[in-house]
Amino acid sequence: MNGKRLGLAVAGLAGGLAAGDRLLRDAAGELEPALDAPERTYHWRGLDIAYAELGDPADPTLVCLHGINAAGSSGEFRHVADALAESRHVVAPDLPGFGRSDRPPLRYSAALYEDFVADFLARYDAPAVLASSLSGAYVARAADDRRVSLDSLALVCPTTVGGPDPPKAWLRELLRAPVVGAACFDALVSKPSIRYFNADHAYADPDAVDPAWTDYQWRTTHQPNARYAVASFVAGYCNSDIDLEAALRDLDIPITVLWGRDATLPPLSTGRDLAEAADARLVVFDRAKLLPHVEHPDAFVAEVREAIGSGA
């Protein structure tokens, strides 16, 4: 094949990949709020951050922070938000780069999310916080730096690591690249890939997950600019360098760690070590992995109510 034909072939392939990506985004359509609740907007560093607000604003505030993953959103709390709002003013944002929040093509990082979490929590007077996965580390950083004052803290499978350590610059830049990066990302967040993640890491019983939710996960990953935050996450740039055990041990507030017995990333043994080192209460849910609040919502709500108490 001569150079001209090779160039035409490459151009044709690139055009096909770009067209395929556009078709997927068109099929995903505009994303509706993940929670059935009034949606507010928090303006932060030029970004519009969407958040759901439930319950009576006169009640003590509980901020719910979803974990970071390819399909992350406040919808992680879809089975527990209404019940928690019976006695709390519940606030659940979509983190920058996810859900219905703005998704500019930034090089997202743990520092960015730590700053966002600190600034968002500072809007409320000593809130209780329910945080999942990496968001638990971001809250711990904000509290450890004395940037926020918290009433209590409930952490679901908290971790400091969500990607390779040290981070892989080549992987982040590959997923950010025009055309090829979009194609790689589309493969990463295909419906089979999402179902695999749900079965392998998220749920002990993936068959119990509503297919409509899997469809929502797929649609949120195919919104414009969805790949940029995920590129940083899968490449390790959202990992936190905080000593989570030490940071939690230094907090003079009630801390509860909630874990699925069948979780593997991270495993329950990590939760036991963390709870012991931080002198925190550990709650273990049988037949659950990383999302006990989805698999056992009633029991989860009861444990969170005990964890956060009656509030101020």
C-alpha cells in the first residue's frame, strides 16, 4: 500500500471512529437527574455543579458524596436518599466531571476533588457526611486540614487508591486523545464493560440491579466530555496520598466504616484494619460488595442513622 492509500485508509478509519462516537452520544441523549429530588446548582471555580436536595432544610444536614468510577453520580444513593431525608436535610452533588455537573476537559486530580469537597462542605454548619470509596479520602483530607468542621462521618468502603500507583501519564493522555482516545473510552464504558464491573466489583448479586440503572450508567458515560475525569481516574491521578488511618484517628467525631463482606477492591480485611487503627465503628453487610447501600438499603439506612445520630 502506497503512502496515499495508507493516508486515505487512516483518514477513513478516523472518520468512522468519530462518527461512531457521535452516534453513541446521540443515543445517550440528555441526562436527567439521577435522584427524584429538586436539583440545585453550586457555582464553583467557573463550573456549574449539580446537586440534589431532599428533606427539610431546617433539619441537620447530611452530605452524600458518591464514589469515583467511570459511571459515578449521585444516583449511587438512589435507594437510601428518601429514607435518610425523613430526618435529615440531604444534599447529594454530582462531583465535577460526573453526572449532570459540568465536565470540562481538565486534567482532574485528587487535589481538585479535595478542594471541591472542602469548599462544598464548608457551605454547611458542621454537616454529617456519608462518603463512598475515594470520596472518603477527600473528606478526610478536608477535615484533617481543618478546612471543614464535621458533625459525624460515615464511610462506605473508603480507599485512597482508585487507579495505578504511581499514576500512568501515557494512559491518561491516550484516553484524552482525539478520536483514538474517544474510541478507547467507548470500549471501556460499553454496556458489557459496565455489567462486568457491576458483577465483579460492585454487587454481590448483580442480577438484582435494575436494568434501567445499568442503562443510566451507560448514558452518563456517553455525555459530552465524559471521558476526561475518567481518564484521570483510571490512570491513577485521583489517588489520594493521605494517610487515611492517621487522618481518621485524629478526628474527634463519631466515625463509622461500612463494608460489604464480599468486597474485593478494597477487601474487608482493609476495612477491619482501618476501623481498628482509627478507633471507628465497623459495620459489615453480608451478601454485599462495594455498594451495600444499594443491595441492603433498609439495613444501611438504619446503620447510618445510628452513625450520624440526631445531629446538632
